[in-house]
Amino acid sequence: MPSNIQVNELSKKFKDITAVDKVSFEVNKSEIFGFLGPNGAGKTTTISMLCTLLKPSAGTALVGGYDIISDPGNVRKEIGIVFQDTTLDERLTARENLTFHGELYGMPRAEIGERADALLTRVGLTARAGDPVAVFSGGMRRRLELARGLMHKPAVLFLDEPTIGLDPQSRRNLWDYARSLRDSEGVTIFLSTHYMDEAEACDRIAVIDYGEIIALDTPDAHKSALGGDVVSVTGPDLEVLSSEIAQTFDIEPRIENEKVEFNIQQGANFIPTLLDKLDQPVDSVSLRHPTLDDVFVSLTGHQIRDGDISTTEKMRNVQRTGFGRRH
């Protein structure tokens, strides 16, 4: 399958801090590709390099077939981006925001009007096209951001934590639009997120932590790689209980969310044996299938964290002040 993004050993350093460390991956045409990781993991920094907002410290990348270092102008023609924070002009109407964006990209005036009408219909804002953005809700603004990012018909759409601050219905609507873009227009979507449910909806996921990609596969393959079911056990003393499970059954349990958890094949058949052989008191035992949360914990040794967002904030400031001037 042809690739719309090819990344090879891409790195970014800020003085003595390595924000992105030799990441390599490809994103296929018409794919929803997820970048899963906590705040500060390097997601926004990577997107900023791929969008030509930051110059890499090392490595190379092609976006839409163009080199991000030697041919940034053509890269920008091939991409759209929806930032974490809204960058719409609140003084303009919805239609005026789209029109202005089309003019920045040198689109013919007749095409601008036609494209704006089509996109406003797609995101359900036709009735509010003449209203100033200042009166829009968060969900409406995000839909308009999506329309603006698609105004010039990009081959690749970058969505950097696009659903932060949205209510559940608005999040579902945004995902419906994203899937329809992939299916009807063949747009490649590169999504960064720390929400597991959003990662589940991607075709493939790269798990990134502390600037490194530590796994890349489909959501189902990630979960299957853990093997078996997840058994959760609670009791008065989790440390002692975890130690006994490890010694008795030669497995590696972990303590998460006030539970001792471990992965094992045919968990339902194993639970009676577990209860029969444990000397430590047990309050409860439950069984479930692995989730992407389990995958992340297994790969990194910790759960998704809030983390230090100073690097993320720095990139967002660069994006807000620099992107428009580069068209």
C-alpha cells in the first residue's frame, strides 16, 4: 500500500532535552494513524516537524512525497492541521474563516465559495455560516477547524489532540467526520491522542513515550500481543498478595488502581486454581479482555500520565504564531 508519510530516524532536541528520539514509521494512504502517548511524550513535537513548523535535529521525512526539510512549501500544500487550541478568528464568521484560509492557499475565488459551502454542509454548520465564531460552542468551533483544515483539499490531515475539552457527543461527531473523510475522499489522517477510546478507532497505533516509539500495530494486534485474559484480584495487602501470586504461579503481576492484575491464557479456567492455592485472603476476583490501557502499562511500566506539558505548550505557541505566515 502506498505511503503518504515516511519518517526515518527523526529526532528533535531542545538544548539538553531530547523531545523526539530517532522515530521511524510510515503512514499509508487513506489510513487513520494514531499517535498514542501522554502529554510530553513527543506527539506534538513530531507533528510540528512533519508540518514544517520545527526543523528536525536529525533524520528525514517525506509528507505527500515531499521532503520536510528541502521542500517545505510543497509539504504545506499537501497537509491540513487542526491544532489542540482553536486558531480561528473569532471576529469573522464561519464562512469568512474558510474563505480567508482558501485565499491564503491561492485557491480560485469561485472554487473557494463552492468548497466552503460543501464543507459547511459536511460539518453541519450551514445554518450558522454567517454567525461570528465568537458565539460558537466548543464543539462547533472544532467542527469549523476541521472544515478549515480540509479547505484546500489536503492529502494528509493532522489532528493534534482534536477532542480535548469536547463533550462526548461532539467527540463522537468529530470521529464520524474523520471516518467519512477517509472513506469518501481518501484523506490520510494522522491523529495524536492520549484517549484510549480514540486510539481504538484508528487503523494502526504507534505508542510513543519519552520521545521514542515503543510499539506500532493495529489495536487488536497490540492487545493480542499481551496474550490471554486480564485477571484482577483485590485483598487486604496487595503487596503481599502480588508476591504470593508471582511465586506460586511464576507470573509477573502488577499493582494498578488498587488491584493486583496479570495476564494469563484461559483466565476463566485459571481462577478456581488461583483461589485454591492462595494463602493470602482475597476480597474479589474479576476477569476481562485486555485493553489498550493494559497494552500501554505493559509496554511502559506506567499508566498514561499528565506529565510535564511545557514542551507541548512551547510547540503550540510556535504553531499559533508561525504556521499562517509560511503558506
